[in-house]
Amino acid sequence: MAGRGRGGGGRGRGRGAMSFNVEQLGFGAGEALPGPVLQPPPLYPPLERRPVPLKSGSEVEYLLALKRDYVEFLKYSPAYVLPAAKVKDIERYSDYKNVETPNKNGALDYDWKRFPMELRPVASVVKKKRPPPPPQIKGKSSKKVRFAEDVSTKLDELEKLEEQGDVEEKSEENKEEEKEEGEQQEGELEEEEDQDEEMDDGTDYVNNYFDNGESYLDEEDDNLDDGPVY
Amino acid sequence: MSVDCGILCSKIILEHFGGVVKTVAHDLFKVSSKTLSNIVATTKLQRSQVIECLRILVRYGLVTYKVSLQNPKIPEYSLSYEKVLLFPRYVRYMLLVKTLYGDEAELLIEELLRSGSEKASSIIVRATTRLKEIKKGCKEIPQLIIKQEDLFMSPSLSLKELTQMEEGHPEVPANDVTLRVNFDRFHQEFRDNIMISAIKRRIDDNAGELMRVILQQMYIRTEAWEPISNPIPVVEIRNAVHKVKTNPRLAQHLDQYLKVLDEDSSNFITKVADSGGGQYVVNIREAFIQLSWAAVENIVEERFGSKAARVFRLIKSKHFIEQEQIQQYALIPAKEAKLITYRLLEECFIQIQELRKSMSSAGPNKTFFLFHIDIDQVVKKCLEICYKALTNSMVRRQHERDEHKRLIEKQQRIESLTANLREQGAPADQIDELEELLTPLENEALERVRIMIARLGEAELRVDDNMFLLQLYLMYSNCK
């Protein structure tokens, strides 16, 4: 009501001057404006007119055949990098179903002089130097926290091996800094697995409490006095 | 670059090199350069995988490295996205080489494109083995060398003796060179072909021939990528035309053709001096400005209709024009003219320039709104449209292939089986039985898919054509 009054008063007093001339906007007062937009524009707006037809010919077919060959060649070449094989936690049925084996016709040979140092292949001598990694607790690079076991003998062994391993590692690290990171990662995986097996020795999980029930029937006669077994 | 460009690059790399390389490339696209450890950190792939991807990308010339600013010992890698965009054009390079130099050269180029960059000896050996498989007779190696030196920009030199040694003996010769395809030379050929076909369309086949001769003469005195050539005397042109001999009419009417070319509004060639019978200059930059205008006008016409094209050409000729004048000159009813103008404005084909008569904002101001075209902007916008179109086409092609993957595989298996049977000379009924495994319905579906994929592939080639033209324009307009 107040708005109406004010609006009526405004209109009555003479046209309010706006800073731009309405006509200049491109539409006059009173012309039908396009309606309110209620939803986003369609994802595939209909084509207003047909596109010019493509000119086919033998040339184009030849080009297409060439392109198909090219893409196929690349797909089966070692240039097509496959994602790293996932570490199998459990054997899954899908592993047998979808076996992708593209034909890697030999590794590509590169002219190593044109590549920076870090891309060149690591000399294989380095890999073998490291002894089979003993279970050790590497403070700086272990990702999960491993808590020490209760068995004191195990602790002593570990400490000795750790000292050995650390010294060796440091000397190796000083020699090649970056190239070893890949190997280190693999080494870590192995060590973590070893630690897993080690861990279980002292705990309850390893001790075999399983009773397969064969002796159940035999003992039935003797246990009448004992009462319920929890 | 822009997001659309990035998406296109990723799609191209995905199609050719797989998902892992794509992740690395996409990562590099977003920054100007990155170190290896950075890449490993952001992509969360294993370091060995990233190294593998980088090796491949460097080998194919898609990634370059230079010393990083922070630490002089570590290289930083950057993606050359222009090289990635060249992939759809590879087949055209192969075709060009085939038409110019023959089948053997085409095989050479194909081998080189397949492996990115490689030692010359291995390429030659592979190409000759393929040749031997295809045809029983094999052309001599020296012929192959000649083509190489024309087209390849090798980091070093010629290898005549080496290759002759190589053919018989599978040893690697000592000073072997690594070869890489010289894309610039290919682009030069494409550019010339564009100009020649433009003249052919506009005037005459003979005029096209004349243009070709003039361009050949131009290369004697001018660098390949200059915007304007150095003057070419008529005498040379005349001699060259007489040498060619395939076109007697051209020789007869040479002068007339030259005059026509000179006076043509497209300004491909202009006469600059009269000494020596006349000196002509090829305006390459001018030519490409004209060609891009034509391309853009056609795009407007196809997208928005002929009335919009009329409005566009009107604005082009008048440079700055008001809305009312558009209605008047274009002879289009007011409302429609307004709709069209604003639609073009929305799509960034034209721009608005405001001219205020007074800076105060009190009272009704008479502000002029002038429409004009900024051709650089429009060309960039058209390039973006091309990127999007190419991406869409590739995605759709992939989608079609995935949808009918089972069918396609079945067909391939049946084909290979029938081929084997035919070789072994099995009776016709077995072959027929096998072929009947594919029902007519499936056959129809397969045919439709095949046609669709072929059409999309063709569309990609045409879009690439367009992209080439627009990119050339931008290059020339930047280099001034």
C-alpha cells in the first residue's frame, strides 16, 4: 500500500528521469520482453540450421585409414603407458576376466644423451647392493607407526639390525640422491610386509586356539560334572 | 592457455598415449614448468611411472626441459601444447609427402611420426622392411636420403655412406643422427597450398598455377615465414613458367594473368616497381588477413544465418556503426536486427564501444553505442570454438566405439577367422557359416557405427584445416 502510494505519487509528479534513455536500450516501453528464464539453457540446444555437408572422397578415406593405423600402432607400442599393476590384496574374479595384455614390442630405445640426468635409467648395479632388507624401524620414512613388541629378544635383534641397516643406507644415500627413491619405495613395501609377519609372533592371533570339534563327542561322557564351559 | 585448449590436449594425449601419460601432461599444462618431484607430488603416481611418461613425452617432442631457476641442478619440464595440437594433422603430413615425393618417403615419415624421434638408421631399416613386405621390389636407399634432407631438420648432418652400409649389415653406424620431423616445413607447404587453392577458386586454375610458380620463385630470395616477400622480377617468373611447360595457355597470357592477380582485391600480389619489366611482391600477411576474414564470415553465416552474415559484413565495412544505422543499411526489420546484433554481441563476434557525450550521470545522457569488430578477438574466439568442436568430436567417437565395443570385437574376430580359413582354402560353407554368426541386424548396427565414426573423423580433419588457417593468421598478426 505504501509502495503503491509512493509509486502513484512518483508517477503523478512527472516522469522520474533515469540516467539512460530507455529507448536506447533497444526496446521501447511496453514491448514484450522475453519471458523469465526458469532453468539453465538446455545441454544440447537444437541446431537452428543444418551444417554444410562434408565432402567425402578417396583422399579422406585414405587419411582416415592412416589415422586409424597410427592410433592403433601407438596403442600397442611401449609408448602407451599402462597404469601400474595394483598390488593384489585378495585374488579377485575380475583379474581373470579382464586381462589387458597389449603387445609391448620391446622397450623403446632412447638416445640418452638428449635426456636430463634424472630421466636416464638407473644403473642396475645399485639395486643389488642392498642386502635383503631386515625388519627395521625407519624413523623418518615409515608411513605407519609400528609399536614395539613385548618379546625382548626380538627387540635386541631389531636394534642390532637397525644399526647395521642405517649405516648402510646412509652410505648408499650419500652416493645417489634422487635415483634411489624409487627403489626405496619398493624396499619400504617389502620391509613393511616383513614387519607384519614379525608382529604376529607374540600375539594371540598366531596361537592356534581352533578346536575342530572332533573330540567333542568323545569327551561328552566325562564332562557331566564340570558345568558349562564358557 | 584456455581451459578448452587444455581439455583438448588431454583428450589427444589420452587417445594416443593412455591415461597415465595424460595425467602427467594435464598436470604440466596448468603450469609453465615443473620439476620432477613436483609432478610426482601432484599426480600421486609412482615416480618410476612419471619418469616413464616424461621420457615418452620428451621423445615425441611434447615436453621440453631447461634448467630450473631455483636449483641449477634440476631440470624443469614444460609442455608444448602447440605440438600436442599437431597430432590430428599427422595424417595430412603423410599424405603431403606421398604426393610430393612418393611412397617410400611416406613410409619414412610415417615411421618417424610413429616413434617421435629416433636414430636415422633404425628408421630407414624399418621403412625398408615394410616396403619389402608391401612391394616385392625395393627402391634404392639413396633415393630415400634425398627426401630426408628436404624434409627433416636433423640435429646434424647427412649420412649417405652410412645408410648404404646399413642396408646389408644390421650394425649401427658410428656417427648416426637422431631425426625429428620438421613441422615448420610441412606448415609452409600447407600455407602455400591454401594460397594457391584460394586463387584457383577465385580466378582460374591457370592463375593457381601462376601463383605456385611465383611462390617457388619467392623462396629463392625470401625466408619462408616473412610476412612480405622480397620483390620478384617478372623475368624470373616468365622463365620459370616457360620451364614448366605443362601449361601453354599460362605462358601465352602470362601478362594478363599477372595483371589480374595484381588488381584483384585480395591483394595476394602487388606490383611494387617497374624496373626489369615489373617487380612483384607476395603479401602473405595480407593474404591471410583476407582469408581469415572470409573464414570468420563463413562461420557467422553457418552459425547464425545469412541475415546475421549481412549484419556482420555491414559492420566490417563501416567499422563503427550504431544500432539504428544497422537497421537502415542492412534492410532488416528493427526488432530482428536488434536480436541479431545482440546475439552476435553475446557470442563475442562483435564488440561495443561507448561514446559518452558528457561524463555526468545526471539526466538522460546521449551515449553512443557503436558496434565494431575486433578481428583478433574474433579469431581467438573461433579458435576456441574449433577446440571445443574437436574435443566433442573425439569424445563422441570414443563413446560410439565404447558402446559397440562388444559388437566391434565380435566382428574383428570373425574377420580374422574367415581370413585364416580363406588362406587355408577351406570350403565356402564354413566361411559362410562364420559370416552368418553376425546377424543382419548386427551388420546394420556395425555399418551405422562405421559411418558415424568415419564422418566424425572427417569432421575432425576439416576442423583442423580451419584451426591451421586461424593459427597462421594469429602468428602473422603477432609478428607484424
